[in-house]
Amino acid sequence: QLVPLVPGAAGGGLATFGGASGGAIQLVAGTSITVEPSCVISVGGGGADPGGAPSAGQAGGGGGSGGALLLEAPNVSIAGTLEANGGGGGGGGPGSVYGADATLNAQPAAGGTTGTPGAGGNGGAGASAAGTAGGPGDATTGGSNTAGGGGGGAGYIRINTTSCSATISGTLSPDATTTCAT
């Protein structure tokens, strides 16, 4: 079980806003739960705000972490997508880009302002549950990029069945190879 069932954590930010946290959902059925191929159940984290003026030390905000999904039924079949991915970190410096919200698949959410010294980190997803660190920026050496915010980590997915087995042909993100999906 996920006890207590709690949502993810919001990303941090000093002078900017971090990404919103992913929620928490518990589905319980007496017979079965089926997630059809075109269905998505999402508790992903939000992307973070970008940084601002280097003189003010405004680094990008951190991405929100993914939340928690708990499915409990005698029989569970997943042909669609369950995701608890983290949001992307905001890019650092003036003109930077917001981090992306969690994706509805197993791909990480992109950090803001990629390809710069102050790029935001990607959110955790798929086989990489941890978000990546934001770039350090170059403002201390005369550049215009403050540090990018880190990507939010993935949340948790747990499926409880009476048979201790679920039929999964769809997507779990984070995936079953991580400690975040059981």
C-alpha cells in the first residue's frame, strides 16, 4: 500500500515559482479495474517558472514531483497509460523558458531553455525516476544565464491484486524496473 496516500511535492524557487505537485488517486473495485488503450490516468508534476535577472540571483524554479497512483482490485488490466512523472525545471536567466509539465507517456518533461548554461533539468519518467539537475548558469563569469531549476522526480504507482499479478500491456511511468512502481 501507499500509506499514507499523499501527493507529490511542489518544486522550489527563490524568486520564481516551482512546478505544482502531482496529485494522489486511489481506485478501488470489488471485481476489476481496466484501463483501456486510449485512456490515461495522470498525476504528473508541473513545469517550473524560468529565472530572471542575474543581478537579482533569480534562478529557474524546480519542477514539481509526480504524485501517487494506487489501484486495488482482484483483477487489474492496464492497456492504457498510468503516469506519475515529474515536471521540468525552469531555465535560468532573462528570456528563459518554462519547464514543461509532466508528459502523458514515459518520456521525461523537458527542462526550460535547453542548450544553454542555465538549462532546466528534465523531469523523472520511464526508467529514470529521478529528475536531472539544472545547469549551473554562467552569471558568475559574466554571462546572462542564472542556474536552471532541477527537474521533479517521478512519483509512485502501486497495483494491488488478490492474485499478486496484474495484466500490463500499456505504459507505466515510472516503469516497473524502478522502485517507484510495484
